[in-house]
Amino acid sequence: MHNEIIGAILIFLLSAVLAWPLGKFIVKVFKGEKNGMGFMSPVEKMIYRISGVNPDKEMDWKQNAKALLGLNLLFFLVAFAILSVQRLIKFWNPVGIGNWEPALAFNTAISFMTNTNLQHYSGETGASYFTQLAVFGWLQFVSAATGIAACALLFRGLANKSSKTLGNFYSLWLKSCTRILLPLAVILSVILTLNGTTTNFKGLREVTTLEGETQMVAGGPTAPMVAIKQLGTNGGGFFGPNSTHPFENPNYLTNMAENIAILLIPMALVFAFGFYMKRKKLGIYLFGVMSLLFISFVAISAWQEVEGNPNFAGIGLEQTVNMEGKEVRLGPIASSMWGVSTTSTSNGSVNSMHDSHTPLSGGIFLLDMFINAIYGGVGVGFINFFVFMVIAVFIAGQMIGRTPDFLGKKLEPKEIKIAAIVVILHPLFILSGTAISSYLITANPGLDWLNNPGFHGFSEMMYEFTSASANNGSGFEGLGDNTPFWNITTGIVMLLARFLPIIGPLAIVGSLAVKKQVPQTAGSLQLATPAFASVLLAVILIVSALAFFPALALGPIAEHFTF
């Protein structure tokens, strides 16, 4: 147990230590400075020339938003088309996996395009090698780059003195692919391959089990897919069991490497904010607020899993820890560390079955996604956190009786209204979807969505909509989700919850960018202080509690008290 605790501490510390220099590197990429990846410039220029894009054209927030939406619409159409005719593509389809029906293709194309990777199919049996790489692997790069580029636009807008331009989305997006995601993915892929993660194009192979029986086992080009799924906070598994599968996550070393990869870029972007804005101290304070929540959530989840289920004692069985749904090679603390990491960052991959965690541990995973800003998904996590900062600055300004200003720019009703709408959208999507599904399952007893009735069944439905709205992709897999209802409703939620919270903050920084700087005075609100960090932490917790506590009380908390 002590080794597991040390392992969790090492994962966090190594992630933070590596994120610091990566944050500096990311700023150089964003600003177009020399960064050691200049050899990718010819490739980038060729792509610009083929696509007819001028990477030097400065655009305002509306033009950048149109570019972002247009490019992602193209991604969706290509992915939907390939999934619909998968069987006709014989290349890298050794076992002849068939076409997808429209509702599932719609859900999955949106899921990977929005960096959610909610999987209503089983990886190795539902998708050919060509689909895994040319559709899912490709989308995991470009969707992650979309989030990083959007974050770069946010930084540029906040740093502008009095210009409406925020940079060029196309240039930032491509450089995020070629100079940030690609080199890191190559390094992680090599580490995983050397440690036993499969990297081949063979079809099903017949193997002899320990019991002497024969069994057909799927392999495939797993390591490259796993590398970008973790680094891009995508989470889509090559295999159905995701990173619980030994071909994706063979040992404790690969588990540490993948967990660090989940946290690395989201942490680095927090530090990058401080470097970009020349407010390193503020970046550290923001990292501290996020880390306080993260460490607390890991501690609560691990404590619950180590305590186990007290009902076992009542039937004469002894269970020291809750090992249901967990890999013995990893243990409960590594599972909790991963569970909080993957839900804090909107990654969504799993190394244990979240549905099998104790109720309060599962509730922590839900709370992570309710907040959706503790490090968060690559780029969009910090964008969500920025919205909380705007709300906190407004509240702090009211407390000290001053018109609030953010980094030297006055916050006026327009910006506050947009921030409030963005904050409200997340619970609206989750609670509305949960209410509709709860009504339908109650009014139609014949629906076979749920394997677990009562409080846990409610949690399963709420988790699905929470995962979709947070662009997370993990699930309480007791839910039968490959149905038209779940495919269409979660597809719509993923689409709206991805792009509205990006467009809203871009509109805010677009408005702030054209305003003149306000001189700092003795009465100005200082952000890089313990006082503002406390207000920010309180705003995050209070907003989440007001929006979601009743739903948590009906789900994980009620189930906990049945213990």
C-alpha cells in the first residue's frame, strides 16, 4: 500500500516538474519564437500551400471562431462518411469489420471531433485498423490541437493592449499538431512499445491460455493510438476495456507514463498562461488552486477504495479494499489516481471500471466533471477556468466596492453576462438530459438501459450526460448506451458543450482586447494573492454545489448511505 501511495505522489510531482519547461516551450510556439521544432516548417508551409491558407493573416475573434467551426465541420463529415462505409475499405481491415449504422456513426464522429471520445462501441470489434488510425487517431490529434489553438487565442486576446486581432487559428492549430502533440506522442509511443504495448497490423491470433484452451486475441497498432489518446486528453481506447487492457497498459511503468501524459499538457498550459502574460506568480497561484482540489479528490477517492464495501462483512466475507473492477497489477490507489486524473482533465480513459468504485469515489469523478476546469482538457480546461476567474473577479470587485477589472481591462455587463451564460450551460445540459432519461426509464419499464436500478442507475444516466457535457468520454458502463436515444442525445450535448464554451470566452477576450489598459492603483484587485485564490476556490465550489448538489444527493450520496 505504501508503494502505491509513493507511486501516486511520483505521478503528480513528475507531471508538475515536466509541465514547467513544457509551458515555456508552448509559449514559444504560440508567439512564433524559435523553439527547436523549426524543422517542421517545410511541412507546415506545404500544408498551407495545399489548403490555400495564409498563416500570417491576423483575424478577430469572430473570424477565428468561424475558422474553428468550419474546420471541425469538415472533420465531422469526413469521419461520418468513413464510418458509414467502413466495410468497403479493405485496407487494414483484416477481419472484415462492417459498416456502422447512422446513429452510432453520428455519435462517434461527433465524439472524436469534440475531443470527447465517448465510445458506444467496443474498440477492437467495432473498428478496423484503418478506422482506428485514419479516423480516430487523426481526430485525436486535430481535436486536441483545436483546444490548444483556442487557448492560444485566449492568451493573445488577454495580452493585447488595444487591438481586436487575436492571431490566426489555422496557424496555431497546425503548430499545435506538429510542434507540441506530434513529438510528445512519438516519445510516449516508443516508451509504450518498449514496455509491451502492441504495435502491429496482424489480425486475430490464436493463443493457448494457461488452462490449455485456445482463444482468438486481437492486437493492432495500439501504442500510437494510446499515446495521443492520453496526451491530447482524448481517452478513446483502442480496445473496449481501454487502459485496463494489458495490451494498452501492460505494467505499472506504462501506467505511470500514461497517467503523467494525461496531466502533462493541461498542467503546462496553466504555467504557459503565467509565462505568456508575464505573470508567473499568478500562473503558480492558479495551478495551486487546481492542485488543491485535485489532491483532495484523489485522497477522498483512494480512502474510499481502501476502506472497501462494509456490506461484505455482513455476509461473512472479508474485503480489506475494494478490488472490484480493478487490475491487480495496479491496485486501488493507482486506480483512484487515474480516475481523478482522467475526470479532472476531460481525458476519459480508464484503468479501472468507474462503475465499480464505491459511491463516494464515483461521486468524486462526477464532481470533477461538474467543475470541468481542474486542469481540464487540453486548452479548453484553462478556457473553462478563465470563465470562473471572470466570475470571481466580478464578485471580488463587488465585495471591495470597485468596478472589476481583469488584467488591466474593465469587466462590463457584456462580459459578465457571457461568462454567466457559459457557466449555466454545463449544468443545463447535464441536468436536462438526466431528467429526460429518468422520465423515460420510469414511464417505459420495458427499456433495458440499466443493469442497476435505484440510486446507482440514476448515477449511471447522470454520469453519461455529465461525461458528454464535460467532453470527457468515460462512463459508468452498467448503462446500455448504444441505442438511438443515447447516441443522438449525447451527440447533441457533446456538440453544444464543446463549442459554446469556446465561443463565449473568445467573445469575452475579443471584447477585452479592444479596451484600453486601466492603470493599476493601490485599490486595484490583485489576482496573484492568497485572498483572490481563496475567492476563486470558493466560487468554483459554490457554483458547483448550487448547480449539482441535489443531483448528487439523489445518486452517489444516497447510494453511500444505503451502505
